[in-house]
Amino acid sequence: MIDLPIAVGGLIVGFIVGLTGVGGGALMTPMLVLIFGVPPLAAVSSDVVAAVIMKPIGGGVHLRRGTVKLGLVKWLMVGSLPCAFAGVLLLKSTGSGEALQAHIKLGLGYALLLASAGILVRPLLVRRRTQVVPAANVAVKILPTILIGAFGGLIVGMTSVGSGSLMIVLLLLLYPQYSLSDLVGTDLVQAIPLVSSAALGHILLGDFKLALTGSILVGAIPGVYFGARLSTRAPDGVLRPILVVALSSSALKLVGVSNAVLPYAIPIIAVFVFAMAIPDLRRALALRKSVGS
């Protein structure tokens, strides 16, 4: 049976993912846990399996456009495939029952804090990039690339967060010569085998719920499509700070910050995040004025 409220939530999350390019795991899993009361392990397992169907949509677009560096994909996979499956094994080794659910909740909270930092830092890295050079002139840094894949795979296997929120930031740091579209395309394509490996682990060892995954996909697939269609018009300087505030608030809740503290912490985070976004907002306004004139 399709759960209509979860399908609507999937539609909203899918739309935001298509609009901003933020990884779905950073949004979908905390929504399932905090809003719909889904047990953390079931939320992670079902979201990872849903990602197996969602990732090829964006990856296929970039493959057709030629914005995928297959040399990087190969070495990222060397690290990510075994570590994604190992992440599920490591998760299961932390306990069972309520103890396991508590560990997943805590790990998800910390992963969201990292994802929030990644979303915040990404525009700064893009602005400070060196001149883009032809792909043939960029040497692949094999060991660091494998380590990025391993880190991302481990985090995705344990929390479903990371393939779109953390790894792209690390790739921006390691390969500043590549264009942003090339790195986004590369990250999307390497995420397909990554989440497939994690999904296999969760189907065998996790708490995969077919009805939950189906409900997510019913809303998320059209949401991603329409969000991607509107992405060129989206006020990125406003959307990303809102996402950071939402993810940070969810993270604080998941790691057990008291409800008495949250009303004070969230406004402080919001002021800090929007202050950092002011340069992007000014650039966006200046660009609109120049286009209008």
C-alpha cells in the first residue's frame, strides 16, 4: 500500500533535490525519522534502495551531455563499493533493537551536520576555483580519489547521507581544475554503483520496507523531474541557506540536543548562515539587474 503523506513528502524532497542538487539522503531520511516516525534503520534502508532508482535519472542526463569523468568514476568506485557494503556490516555490528536504532539516529545526526557544512562551504570553493583546464591535462590522483570513495561509501552505507552532499565538496577540493558541471556529473554517476552496493547490504542485512520505498518513489520521481526543470531559475543564494538551517536543526534534534536549547540555537545558525550567503545574494541581484538592462 502507498502511504500518501510519505508520497507527498517524497514529492517535496524530490523537488528540492532537483532544484538544488543536494543529495536526497540528507533530506529524505531525517524527514522519515522526525516527521513520520519511521524507525531509523527502516528509513535508511528504504531510502538507500529508493536512491538506486533515483540516481540514474540525473546520471543519465550528465552522461548524455558528456559531463562525466569516467576515469574519476572508476577510482571512486574502487573505494566506495566495498566500503558501502562494509558500512552496513559496521552498522549491524553496533548492536540490535533499540540500541541499534539509537546508534543510527546519532550517526545520522552527525552526518547531517557534515552535510550542512558541505552545502555551506561548496559555494566558497566554487568561487575560489582555479582556471578550468581540459580534462586530458588533469592527472587523476588515484589514492586520494579512492579514499574519497571509501569515505563516502562508508557514510552512505551507515546513514544514506553523503553521496551528493559530502563527496562533491571533497572532489571540489581535490580537483579545482574541473568545471563544476563535470564534478557534479561524475559524482552522480559514481553514486549509482555506490548506492547499489549499499542497497544490497540493506536488503540483506537492514530493514528494507518495499511499501515505504514505493511511497517515496511515487512522489520523488516527479518531484526531481520538475525541480530539475526549474533549477536554472532557482534563487540559489536563498535556497541553500534555508536547507542548511533545516538540516542543522534536524541534526541537532537527532543528536539529542534539548528542546529547551533548540529555540535559541536555530536562530543563531540562521543568522550565521544567511550572513555567509549575502555575497551570493548580491551577485544574483547584480546579475538580474544587468540582464534586465
